[in-house]
Amino acid sequence: MARFRRKTCITLVVLVLLVLIVTVVLKALTPEDPPLSSAVGVELFPDKKSHSPINEEHNNTPDRSKMGESDQLDKLHAALSKFPPPNYYLHAFYYAWYGNPKFDDKYIHWNHPQLPHWDLKVAQGYPQGRHVPPDDIGANFYPSLGAYSSRDPSVIESHMQQLRTAAIGVLGVSWYPPNMNDDNGEPVDDILPLLLEVAHKYHVKVAFHIEPYNDRDEVNMLVNVKHIIDKYGEHPAFFKFRTNTGKLLPLFYVYDSYLINSEQWAKLLKHTESNSIRNTPYDAIFIALLVEEKHKRDILTAGFDGVYTYFATNGFSYGSTQRNWESIKAFCEDNNLLFIPSVGPGYIDTSIRPWNFQNTRNRINGKYYETSLSAALQARPDFISITSFNEWHEGSQIEMAVPKTGQSAYLDYLPNKPAIYLEITRKWAAIFGGERQKWQD
């Protein structure tokens, strides 16, 4: 028995030595290439001649730019996860017309003039002239970002973060055609590419709020709609809405739409017209501004797809009077129109219209805004628009503001914090989302 065990042990030792010898010999005969990989996308038999030292170093060293992009994406995803989900049925009117010397070589819009009253006798009793930024700006509140430029990437970034804080899904950017602008500004169309890029980064969509540019009519409206859709229509941040018929179409707000008569609009918007935009690649949802009650008939004749009310001053116009919203909604339902009431946190424009105090609406520490939002929900709207995110001249902004003392006496959000109106918006965005679900059920 013992002799059998000794033979077995000797046999095992010999086998182990034989395996070691064979391994050493094979290693000496094999090239020192990296192990072959069968992973998808990797060549099983790479051309060894192409493996110069530079290529080997490149292949073995992580791509720092990609690592940096990955880190940035991780940080962005972490930041986005802290925001509430965007409500794409909640829109905020946005103004990209501000400028400062750092980005624009001068102040734009912050130096807005004090506009004279149309009655010369009344005008004589009020100050005139331009504001002198940065301490004296054409606004009754002062922005937390200071007298900023709309071209400043960091400002756009901050705005998107504020919009997401408020759960706003769509900004309605004030738009003029290329090389055109409002009376106190500069062209803004060239800002749109950056605005869209940053908006996309934050999952915010961009709709166009077409202003009453010089000589606007149905002919050049077609040209300009084509320009917008051709230039921006394929961008992932460009807002589109699926209609009841299943079409996915852009949505355009048309400010002061009543300035063009309904017969002219019909040439563009009615299916029956030979030059109609309908059923073409440039078809869209066109939303008219409802100011006076008589505009209802004109809006129908013109062929618009819906109405909005814009003004943040309850009682200023028929459309902006909140007690009218339920009847306006009924009118829209009867005529297959979208109804988009506009709510706001308050209104004060006496920094640029010092005689217009009768249209001031006190914020009452957020109560005015909440009352407006409640009234909008009672009307069961299709969307809700907010006037505004940053129309500082008219004091309708929900953008963050800070207390400031200096040459001018500024209002502020105290005793609340600068983000109070973003937080109120976020609360009502959630309520609106819940109500919409109930209406659909």
C-alpha cells in the first residue's frame, strides 16, 4: 500500500514538472502581443504594422475630452434630477432683448426711455429721458443677475435653471425677423441658436412669440414662418404640439394679431385660400391675441387655431379680465379653438410709463399670482401662459429679483426670497398637471 502511494506521488511530481517546462517553452516562442479580444467592434486580428508607439499610447490612454464630457453629463443629469419635471402645457413669455457693454458694447433695453403721455398737458407733469444703467434701469424691480445681456451664456444657463425650478416646460420667446427689432432694442434672431441649445440641455422647449414688426402682413408672415421652420424646425428644443387630428405642428403666438384685418389673415390661414399655409410643410398652430370681445368674430373669420390673453393686468382688457375666462373657454370649445389664458404675478410699468399707475397690480406677496392661476384652472384651459418670465419693464417677471438701493428706489419680493414666484409656479404646475389628468379621464 505504501509502495503504491510513493509511485503515485512520483508520477504527479513528474507531470507537474513536465507542464511547467512546456509552458516556459511556449511563452518563449509566442510574440508579446496583447491578448486577442472577441468584443463587438474590436478586430480579432489587428494589423500589427499599424501599431506605432503613438497609436499604442493613444489606444491605451483614456480620451480626456470624452471623460470631461462624461463628467459634465453626469453633473447635468444629477442637477436635472433635482428639478421637478417640466410641464409642457405651461408656457412663459421670454424676452431676449437685453444687452450690456460686456457682451453688446452698450446697454440695451435697461436704458429704456420714460415714455411721454399722449396728452401733452399730462406729459408735462412727468419725468422724461432715458435710464442710466447699471444702477438706474428701466424697471421697478432689480434682477438678481444685474443688468445682464441676453447673449451671455451664463445668463441663459441661469434662466433655464430658473425655468426648470418653476417646472415650466416651454418658453415663448419674443421674436422679430432677422435684421428687425423693437423700438428700443437690437435684432434677436441670431441669439436663438444658443438659446435653443441651452434649452435642449435642460429639456425646455422654445415656441415663438411673433411681434408686430414693421409692415407685417399675411405675405411676409408666410416668409417669416418659413424662415423659422427652415432654420429651427428640426432642432429638438423647437416646440411642437400634436393636434386632435394627429399632426405634429409648431405653435406660434401672434402678438397684436388684430393689427392685420381678418380677410388678410384668412388668405394665409384658411384652408380654402389658394395661398394658404394649411396642409403644407409650413402649417402650424397660430394663436391670436384676444383683447376686445369683438375680436372673437375676427379670429374665427381669420382662421386662427386658438386665442391667448397676454396681459397680466386683470381688468385691463376683455381678454385679460379673469371673470371672462370661462365664457371665452366656452366660445373656444364651440369653435374648436385652443384657449390659453395668460396669468401674471402683478404689473407695474411706471419706470417707463410714469403716468400709468392706474394699471398697476400689486403682487400682495404672491396672492395676486395665485388668484390668477386659480382662475385659469377653473376655466379648464388647454395651456396656461405666464406673463412673464422676464419682462422687467412692465414688472410682470417671475425671474428672481433682489432688493437694491441707489439712485432709484426699487421694489423687491421681501419678506419672501428671490425665488418665491418660481416656487409658486412650481406648485401650480403640479396642480395643473393633476387637473389635466382628471379632465382627460
